[in-house]
Amino acid sequence: MAVLWVIAFHYVVVRAAAGVADPWLEALRAVPPLEVIVKNGYLGVDLFFAITGFLLVLPWLRHAEAGLPAPGARPFYRRRFERIVPAYWVQLGFLFFLFVPLLRGIEWWRWDFWFLLYNLGAHATFLHYTTPLSSASLQINGALWTLALEMQWYLLLPLVAPLFARRPWATSAALVTLAIGWRWLAAHDLDALVRFDMAIAARWKVPEDAIRHLLATQLPGYFAHFAAGMLCGWAWLRWRGRHASTVLGAASLAVAAAALAALYAIYRPSAAHPFGPYGWLATAILIGLAMAALVSRGTPATHALLANRPIAWAGRVSYSAYLYHLPLLLTWNEYAPRMGWMAFPAYLASVAAVAWLSYRYVELPFLRQRSVARAGADGERGEDRERLQRGDSPEHVQVAARVHHRPEDQRRDGEPRVDA
């Protein structure tokens, strides 16, 4: 559902910026509450980071619960590489050698060869969101910025997760404090770094505000979002298997509704922004509350909403959909005929088709190689996995977590493209 939110957001923003006459945009304007929700679809980024925090910390929590050593970093890195990188690199091939010629002209490779070559190297190594030269992903696939941050989080997680497993609240508080400190520095300090970035981007006259936004949205600026997700994962493990009474289920839904209503109130156009420069922190907290109520606690209603077959299928192809939806949209605007009411459904169908092809022929072969390992915990391999199979944990409890990580996600098109 998160990736659909992001796709709808980009569809509306990009089509409107291109001046396309689209009846879907007119219909959206006629329903202001829905327009607020769709036009703030960039919050899918915040949700994606919380989802990552939730899912990827579970193996460490399960091992700690069973009294086992922490999962090894090397197997974790290998699995993340296999899950994320192949489809991403294939997409980069299409981005640089198909979408660039289609949308910018083949001449761009002759005029700006070294610039494109630098961008290709920066993207291939997930360093593209570190400088304004590559953060916007050629103004074609700005959504890629989140994958740079995801990969950086993967590198840190084997260090952070064992601390979190021992002291979840203290670790989360430390991450939130680091996020607040980093955002403050990005807004009020780091002058030397700001001057450097402005100098290397002088050709494009990138303003200081855009550079400071780029700095603020580096990985440390999202530590609170990952912490919120990890706390939801910790709560899910504590609450799993417990029967939720009707009253408790109703209370969970009420908490989720209140958190989502608060988010709506903050982001509606006439909002007074009561949290000022800390709106990002309020967003992380409210997303965490909603996730804890709907997922960690869980109710039959939320299970029916989030675990039905169409949503499950969308979840499987969501990573590839995220990778391709923006360049496909720009290509659609450039070359597709005006189709009236059929435009949005036809675009969604094209995204679904490309996403399925990428999932089927790029992602799935690597997922099948991991099928045996995925029968156990996401972080279990080698000796730990064998111990569990032999029942050697202290309570002879086999630890198994079949979870699917959906990296997904996006960039705010309205934000300095200094993007990713």
C-alpha cells in the first residue's frame, strides 16, 4: 500500500508540473481531503524507513530471546546484497542507456560524458545521495535516493541491532538524539561542507537551502524513523500470540486512527505546523504509533486489510515498481497519447507489468537461491541455523521469522533535487 501511495503522489505531482490535462487531477481537486493525502505521498519515505527498522531488527531480537549469539554480519550483508543490488543494477542499465536517451537525447552522452560517467559510478556504489552532482538521479529517477540511505543503514545495523536487543528504549533514545542533533547541524552549522557542495554545484546554481536540505536528509536525519520501526518490531515480538480482546482491538484501531488524523492535521495546506522545524520528528512518532497499533498489536480487521492477496502480490513486486515508476511516468508523459480517464489505469498497468518482469526474471532467481535460508530467521545461517535445527537453544525453541523486506521507496519531488 505504501508504494501505491508513492506512485499516486508522483503521478499527480509530475503530471501537474508537466501541464498535462488529466481528468484524474481535476477529480482529485474536487475532493480536498483525498488531495491532501495523495499530495503528501512523499511520507511513504518515512513509512518505508520505519518498515525497514521493523523487519530487519527481528533476527537480532529473536536470537536474543532464544539466548543465541547475534546473527553474523557477513551473511546479513550477503543477503541484503542479493535482495537489493541485482534489480537495482539492472534498473541503472535502463536508466542510463534507455531512459537518458529517450528523455534527454542521445547527445547528452556526448555533451556531458564525464558527468554521466560520474553519476553512473556514484549510483552503482550507492553514493549518489552524498553530493548535489548526483543526488537528483539525473532528474529522471529521483526516487533512488532512499536506496542510498537504506544501504547505509544495512552497514550500520549489525552494530546497532545487538545494542537495541539489549536495551531497546535507551538505543532508540540515542538514535532520536543523534537525528535531532544532525538536523540542527544541517540547518545551523556545517558551513564548510555547505560551501564545498555549493562550489561543486556552482554550474547549476544550487541554493544554500537546497544544500542544507540535502545534508539534513542524509542517513542520521532519519535515525528516529528507523528507531520507531525497531520499537514496533520489539513490541510485535512481545505481543505475538496474545489474544486481542474486542476492547483491546477497538483501542488499537482508535490509536491508529488518532495518529493518522494527527498526521493529516499536520500536513493539510492550512495547517499551522505546530511542531515547527521538528515536524519530521512528530511524523516519525505518529507513524510509529500507527504501525504499533495496526501491525505490532494487530487485529482481525487490520489483518484482512493488510494481508489480502492483492496487497500481498503488490508487496512482492513493490521493490521493482518503486525502481521503475518515475522513469516510466516521465516516458509516459513524453510519448503516450492523451487517454483521458484511461491514462492513470494504463500507467499503473505499465508499472505493474514492468515490475512483474523485473521481479520474475531478476529478483526471483536470487530469492530462490535463498529459499533454504529463508525457512529460518532472516539472520540465521551457518552454526546458528544448525543449532536451531538441532534444538540446542536454551529452551529448545526453534527461532524462525519468515519476513519480507520491502525497501521501497522515494523522494520528495518538491524538495531540492539533490535527490536520490
